[in-house]
Amino acid sequence: MDDSMTQKGIEMMTILLYIGLALFIAAIVGYVLAARINKDNTSRLKKAEKQALKKKHKTWQLISHALLIIALGSIGTSLIQSSAGKYSLDKLNSEANIQVTTDKDYGRDHKDGTLMYEMKIPTSGTHSPHDLKFGFYKERPGYEMLVHNLEHGDIIIHYHPDAPKELTDRLEYLTHFRTAGAGVLAVPNPDVPADQEVVVTAWTKTMNLAKFDEASVGTFIHDYINKGPEQIPANIRLGGGTM
């Protein structure tokens, strides 16, 4: 994405935000006018005058409702675009020289209950019919569900349960990145080898890092997210935890 496109995007988000705020203020003014008109509609007025004020009150209410809806839509769109730009996958494309292991594919059948895996930190295999929401986890989820997330193209960052806050803060930031129907999870895992700080996985892919390096993890996410054998559209997955 070149600088001109980025600048145009920022300008568009700013315009939408200002339009939304202006319309929101106009809607508030409309509601105030409608309230005053309604207050003026007293029993002392003639029937025709009361009907005219009642119609005027209803008109201002409808106008205010429409302005409010458009305002919220403009502000919401601006905020969504702002968030999307902040967590664009392009930001993660450091093109770092990463060492990734291609693991054996142990299949992708679905089965309830506790399951055993050939790998210490599995990247494929029979798994739960249910997956997990994207995001940062403070408690370890079961591999049965994590493998299902991998099947859908998610990236999982495994970290030591006693990892320092400065590391977990960086991992939490990375969990906001997503594309199409796939996202990122960070989970505490005592199975991470003692000589590694994080283990990053995708479907049949593993990257071990003795020291966390955001450029390497970002490159892994950029290269392997949404590359699972079963890709689900974003409007169906809704951030994971829906399958």
C-alpha cells in the first residue's frame, strides 16, 4: 500500500467522522426542537393549531431519527476503517528470514472429548467440532479446539504461562490482526520448550523462537494466516468461536 493510498484512506475516515459528528449534533438540535414544539401544544390552542403542531412535532422527530441513524453509520464506518488500518496485515509484512517447519498432516476429522496427539504442540489431527474466538488467552484452551482453529487458517502463538507482561502485551497486540475469516490467538502453554520463548503455529506449520521477535512473528502471521484447509467467510465466523 503506497503513501498516497494511505493518506486518502485517512482523509476519507476523517471526513466520515466529521460528517457523522455534524449529523449527530443536528439530530440533537432536531430532538430539542421537537420537544419544544410538543411543549407548545397545549389545551389552550385551537384544534387546527394543535393538529399543525402535532404534525410539525412528528416531522422533526422523523428528521432527527434519520439524522441520528446516518450519523451513527458514518461514525461507525470511520471507526471500523480506522481500526482496519491500524491492524492491516501489511504492517506485519517485515519479510523477515524465518525458519518454519512443515509438519506431518495428521488429518482433520472431528470428534468430541479428550484426544491424544502425536505432536507435543499439534498443528493438525482429529479435533473438536468447536473452535475458539480470536484473542489473547490467560488460561490454556484444549488442543482439541485449538487444532480446529488451525484448520480454519488461524495463527496460534503459544507462550509460557509465566511470561513477563512486556511480552504478553506485545502478543495481545498481535491478536487484533485478522483477514477474511481467520485471526490470531495467543495462549499460555506449559508445553512450550524451556529454551524457547514462543512457539507459533499454523496448519501443519511450526516456528520456534528462542527469543520473541515481532518481525519474525509478524512475517509468520502475514505468510500463513487464512491458509488452512477449510476457509470460512468472515461474516460466518464472526471472530471465531462460531463453528
